[in-house]
Amino acid sequence: MKTFQRLIIILLILLPVITGIVILSLKGSGNSNFLSSSFKKIGLVRIEGPIYQSRSIIEQLRSFRQDKTISGVLLRVDSPGGGTAPSQEIFNEVYRYKSTKKPIVVSMGNTAASGGYYVSCPARKIFATPGTITGSIGVIFTVPLYKDLAEKIGIQMRILKAGELKDMGSPYRAISDQEYHVFDSLLKDIHNQFIDDVAKGRDLSRDSVALIADGSIFTGKKAVSINLVDTLGSYDDALDYLRKISGAGPSAKVVERHKGSAAFREWLVEEIINIFPQTYTLFSNSSFHYLFSL
């Protein structure tokens, strides 16, 4: 074997060792920030359309929170809200970022109202455009009434029950005074939970949140003045800010994580609901909603 060939083989063998030494020396020098930032990425999670489930969103948020190569998370919210339980579950997962050094920033789209605002409020910083529709801190419960229609077509619904309030909210008869008071109490309780969590997520006094928690909607511009939103800005503005504060660098890659078939099913349901909003209740397991709809 020629000397040159032997030299090449030795270099190839030693290359991993040399590379390791260089990396360790960079870590011990002022170039460590450059080295670490060159491997950092930004996680992107999208909440678009009505919130009828939380599992996929939570899995993405948790995955990014635990991934050391992710320096920060951008949460893009374009949603009128949805079910109370999934909104609260996503809120809790976003809130967990407060106990880490990993920032999560929200970029609001056309609408981030009711449950859409609920899931946004614990973020490190909230960006909205001047025309974004947000707020709508309230609860809604819709009870269909088929009584008159059933009588016209000769249908009678016979209900056998054990428990006086077991069939409260039945669409085949009017709500009694007693049932109305029960529903009213439930609505107030769930509404208070919303107010408490906004105060907690935004670090505001409960009284200041309660003053604007009548279900009113606000533009992004107005929301800044009442401390529901931090600043006006676009998706790109939010991304640039996140790259800066996370130390990822201006060219950090943005990554998303979806589970193929599950992501497709969720997208399909969201599209159906967007086209036919009245079908929302078919896909939601919650009777009470943090939902804004025109």
C-alpha cells in the first residue's frame, strides 16, 4: 500500500476525533452561541377553525416543549373558539411553558376569539393585526327546541326518567324555571373559570378582566389598549421576535409536526365546520362553548 493511501486512511479514521475536538473547543470559546444556535429550530403549531378537540394540539405542544433542539414555539391562532374542555386543556399545556425557559409566542390571524383567545392568553407575548377579532370572553349554551315541529307532524316523545332534572334541556319541551336556574348557575361557573384563567395567563387582576368579560369582541388595536394583546404585528413580526428572544438566530428553521392520517381527518372536519358552521355540534363533545360566531 502506498504512503499516500495510508495517509488518507489515517485521516479518515481520525476525522471524527478531530471533529469532536473542534466542537469542544468551540463550546469553550465565544463561538458557543453560534454553534448552539445553528442547530436550533422554531416549532410551529396551528390552531385554525373551531376547537372541537385538543389531543393533536397538546401532543404537538408537548413534543416541542420536551425537544431540546426547539428553542421556541410559535402558536398561530385563527379560531372563533369551541368546546370548553378542549380550550381549557390547550390553555393548560400553553401555560406549562411558563415554567420553562422556552418561550411560546402567539400570532393571531383573522379571529382569535372566545376559546381562541382562551388558548392564547398564557403566551409569553401575543401579536395581533389591527383588524384581528379577539376577546369574546363569555360562554354560550344552545338548546334546540323541536316541540312545535313535533306537534305539527304528530310526533310525541315519551321520556321515562329517574331524577327530576335528568332530561333538562330536552328539545321536546320548554325549559322550566328550575332548569333555567341550574343552567344559569353552570354558565356563571364556567364563565368565572374563563375570567380566572385569563387573569392568570395574562398576569392581570381578576377585576380588570371581569370588566370586559361580557362577551364583547374587540379589534386587535383595541385589545392592545385593554391589555388582552401585547402588540400589533404580523405572523412574520411574531416569528422574528421569537427567533430573537429564543436565541435561535434569524435563519432558524420553522418545523411543524403532524400525524399523517390523524392530521388529515382533523383538517377534513375543520373544513366541513368552516363551510357548514351548524355542523359544529356534531363533532364537539361539549354542550357549553367558548365560541364566537356571527
